[in-house]
Amino acid sequence: MARIAVIGAGMGAMAAAARLAVAGHRVAVFERGATYGGALRRFERDGFAFDTGPGLLHLPAVYRDLFVKTGREPLESCVELSQVDPAARHVFADGTDVSLPNASRAGVLAALDGALGAGAGERWSAFVGRAREAWDATRRPLLEEPLWQDWRVLGRDPYPAVRRRGLFGRGKGPTTATLAEVAARELADPRLVALLESHALAYGFDPRGAPASAAVLPYMEQTFGSWYARGGMRALADALYERCAARGVEFTFGAEVTRIVEKDGRAAGVELADGRVADAETVVAGVEPARLTAMLRAGLPWGAEDVRPAARPGDRAPGRFTVALALRGARPGDAAHRTVVHTPDRAAELAGVFGDSPGRRVPCARPTVTVLRPDDATGRPDDGHEAVTLTATVAVPGPSAEDEALADRMTEIAEAAVPGLRERVLWREVLPPADGESVPGPALAGADGRFLRPANRTRIPGLYAVGGWSHPGGGLAHAGMSGAIVAGLIVNGDDWHGSV
């Protein structure tokens, strides 16, 4: 039985902690905040409740496996999960409106043909088919295994670009392309392009620079479905925390780790801000690379072979800007759980989030807004009211002086999803990214490895990295897989190759 110190109580860190405790280790979690769950937060006021982090779960099998491996009670006995249908409603800039069914390729094809015109569904379906090839080629190394020592092989994009036709294109193989280039070439219809690029933007990726392999993002959602937890997605964090506690994991909140103790060339515990030292044979860090580096006297915890250019400390991904709206009046029974209202100016939105030149970002006047309207009685005081959450992807850090103005614009934009919205508002709460908080995206193959994350193993024996800032990147499902990989390495040894 080894003593293991875990820094942070995010979903990836707790996933690792639960698995390690079941394997017989003594696990202590040190969280500088007042609670657990990382980005899975919930804002409550006057009987209303709102998710302020991820609103839906994709790839629920990751957490089903976690709960099976850490106890007798399956996930569904701890969390009431349900598929949302439609998976999403999309309102495009030209007013076109389409609702896409959950986890149904044929249903999506028919819905797109009906809304966008004959042939639109088939183009999208063919694209998703190619995305499946990219998924199949990278699923194990990007989700189920530790990052390969020769990670450069993942720098090649697995997306099978369409072969060119005609005399000069005959016989030519796939070419390297960005997601935006693939969208323009293979989807053509600007509404289909917007549909694809909205998935990338939601994960914090600029489609103009993201590799074509980002096509796996809509494939993952369309194939494995979109799931909601009664009580909000925070309920998933509650269930995982309770599972950890039941397996003997010790939590200390308000405990900021300032230094990782090293002895004889390996991690040997953690030092807290109040000077206390907790000894441990192994340390698992669920923090950003820059913060982890600051905890080490030796500096960067990864060697040059473990860090891609875009994964180095100091990276800053976009953030999630949230507006919580308490509404008078009942939620209509036919309301979509999630509606995406697309921007009329794609170029302006991407420039506002990612910049159109170095150091220059001008916020978009009308960004893409996601409207969440869960049919969940736990989120409202009674059936005569409704809780609605608006989110938009923004640059971090954002201009706080403009927060209220952005919230005004987002509320106006959301009326495309909720007619008469502004007249129903009792109150609203504006929740910009906390302290410049950014949201890391999942790891992607291609682009010479720039979209990979630092390895879970570090160059310091006994020190491991877990969570969205390390392999295999951000997102609820990826955080859960990160925890599984780290636990596998610690339990089975650093030569363990998966799968989990």
C-alpha cells in the first residue's frame, strides 16, 4: 500500500483517485478551492440552478467503466442519466432551423435534407463517415493508452481527405488540411460549414488552424449521443466525489500546494501554503502545466520529447462566458434541451476569439450562442418558472468592462431559440470565465503534434500529470480517460501500454 498525494479535485484527478484507492493505495487529495469537480460547477439562487461548466456528457461509457471498476453500484444507480432528443437544434444566420436527432445517422441525414435541401444530409453523412476513419485510427493512442514515446507519429493527420478528381488529381492521396479547409471543400453549404465549425469552437479550437482530425468531435457526439444528468452535470461530480469518499480517499479543501517535495531524484510528497508537508511515494498533479512547473525547483517537469509546441506552459485556451437567466413562465414541453444560434459573421467571431493578427482581438458583436433549456424540476422553483443558460466561447482574459454588454447581446441573440425571452427575465447572473479561466480542448492528431498534450508520465519519477491539461486533453470524457491512464501507469508500472 503506497501513499499517493493528488493535487486538485477535478474530474480527472478524482477518476484517478478512485481507481487508485480500489487498487489498495492510501490516497489524499489536496484542493485549493472550497469544493470538487473542477469545471463542473452549478450556480444556485432563489430556487433556480444552472450548470456553469459542460452542459452535456458525451461518451458516457468512460464513466460507466469507472463506476464498474470502483464499486458494485453502476453509474446509473448513482446518477440519473437520460439522452436528450433532439441532440441539438441549430438556428443558422439565414434563419434556417434544423433539429438533429440523438445518436441517429439516418435521422440526421433526413433532418438536414429536409431543412437545407436534398443532398445536404448525404454530404454531411459522407463527412461523418470519413471522420469515423480518423476516430478508428486514433482512438487507442489518444484515449486509451499513455502518450507514445514516439508521439511524432501522431503528428500525421488521420483524416482521409477526399481524393481529387480529374486528370491532374487522379491517383493523388490525402493531403494535409485544416478543419476549415475540409469544411469548405467537402461540405460547401455555409450552414453545414457552420455546423461543423461550431463543434470545434465549443471545444476552444480555431477551425482555421485545427487539423482535419477535429472531425472526430461531431462524430463522437453523433455516434455516442448526448446525455444529461438530472440535477445538472454537477450531479456527476457529486457521484464521483461520493465514490472516492466511499473508497477511503481523503479530501482536504482550502489546501493550496505550493511545492512538490523531491527526495533522491523522485517525487516524495507535497508542501502546502501553510508550511505543512504531506509525505507520499507518488504525486498526481491535476493542474495546468505552468502551475505544475512553478511547484518544482527543477523547473519544467517534461523533457523536450514530452512537450509539443502548443502544449508548453503558458498556453491560454479560450474560455466559457455564461449567462444564467431566471425566467417567469413554464418551459414548453417541445422545447429543445440545447439550441445553437449561429453567428452571422464567422470571420469576425473567429478573429474575436483567436485574433486576426498577433495580439489583436476585437470581440464579435454577435457571437455563436448555445442555449440550454433542461427539462429538470431540480433547476427551477416550480413549474411556473424556467432556468435557461446561455454560453459563448470568448478569448481569455476577457474585457470585464464589457461583460454586461456582451450578456445583453447574448440574451438578444438567444431570442431566436426562446421567443419573447427578454420579457420573461426575472433576473440574470453574468458569469465570465473565473480569474481568466480557460477551457482546454481534447488532444487531436495531426498538425505535427501541436494539438497533443503533455504526457502523463513526467521526467521526475513518481510524478504524474492528470486532467484536461495533460494527455489526452480536456472535456469530461477525456478527463475520465486521463484518470484511468494515470491509475494504470501507477498500478502496473511505467512500461504499461493500456488499454483501460
